[in-house]
Amino acid sequence: MPAEIHTQGPAISEKTLLVWNGRLKMRVKVAGNGAPLLYLHPSAGLAWDPFLSYLAQRYTVYAPEFPGTSAGDPYAIHAIHNLSDVVLVYEELVRSLGLHDPVIVGQSFGGMLAAELAATFPDLFSRVILLDPIGLWREDLPIIDWISAPAERLPRLLFKDPASRAAQSLLALPEDANIAASAIAARVWAFGCTGKFAWPIPERGLRTRLHRLKAPVLLVWGRDDAIVPVRYTEEWQKEVADITVVVIDDCGHIPQVEKLNETITAVDEFLTFVEES
């Protein structure tokens, strides 16, 4: 059973680092104590949720904001043009932060990026945790385009039960109409920034690189994921030698929100087993 999640969230600080020969300013949220853990957020941008607060009880969590998604710096996305450059930017960031053998966790788009980073630099991470990652493609298992999906359809794509308290908490907009409009615009822009490297088809040759992964991998998937079908777990298992797969029932595309306790249990068991083996 996972440890109890503290009701009061951790103190979160922010680091700003120049990378990419000084052309790019990366903002990183930092919280917790312990060994380093790098968290790569999904397409909609970084949201500090109870899952990250839980991880911060055991690790020092470093959560960078993808270029272009940081408030006040939307045009940072124009400094990078190719997925290979994104991977190099994040490797520079890890080195600039001075992280030694961090765990890397990525969700959806962040999962794809985490896998690309760990495949390109096999010795960079001690463990890899992927939550419903994109990055692979099968013609008979099309991935739904969540970026251009109508707003009213998005909750059903993201969650098995969009009416659940956890889903409603993530989807809730500020009561102030102006702030809400700004939040919606920021999400749309974040989709565009990350979508630049994921569409029209979210497959950039990752399959041919996955064999390079050296660190143990945990793959967590919602059985009812409406965006990336759960059968993609079969494709990851074909390509990655050291992989543990956990499928969570009654769960959509964001397991760490919709099924927090089950996700934490899977992560804890994986990390404990790897540490003890």
C-alpha cells in the first residue's frame, strides 16, 4: 500500500536555466527531498497534482515546463524545430540541473519524450516510468487527435468517468471569466507547442530506438484509454526488454488523476523492486 498523501502540498520553488547555447530559457518547478526525479508533463502543460506531491515525499521532483508553455514566454517554442533538438535540449537541462541517475516519469506526450530521451541517452536515467505514452503507431489502432478535438469532447477522451471528482478537479476552470479565458487560451497554445512534435501522426521513429533503453521501464495504462488504446502495451512489450506493464481498470488516459491510489501503488512497487534487486 502506498504511503499516505500529505494533505498539505510541498513547498514548490522555481529554477530558470539557459540552455541551447543561451537561446532558450527553461523554467523548472522543484519540490521535495531525496534522490532526483524528472517529471515530463502531457500536452496541456504542467499542472502540479497530488501525484507529484506524493512523489515529492520521497524524491526531489524536477518538473520542467515545455518550451512555449511557460507563462509570459509563449514564443520560446520558436527556438526548436525538430524532435531530435527537443531531446538534446532536455539532456542539456538534466546536465545543467546536475541530476545524477534520476528517475524519469512522463505522461502521454511527456511519456513519448521521456522514452526518446532515455533511448538517445541510455545511461542518463536509473528508471523510466511511462503513463499512457504516445509515440508509437499502428494503422489498425489509430490514436485520437485530442489536440483539435472540440472542448466538449475532451473530458470523455481523457477520462473513463469525466464526472468523477478527480476529473472535475482537473477540468475545472476559474470562476472569473477573464482568468478562465486566459486558462483556455494557454491550454490551446500548449497543445500547439507540443503538437508541433506529435502530429499529424505521433510516430517519429521511436520504435526503432526503443531497444536502446537500458534502465528498467514501468508502463502504466488505463484500460479504457480513449486516446491511445490499451493494446499499445503489446507494442511497447515487443520493443523493450526490461519492462513491467500495469493496466488499471475503469481508467482513461490520465491514470495518476483518475486512479491515483492504483497508480501510486504500481509506481511504489516498481521503484521498491528495482531498488532491492
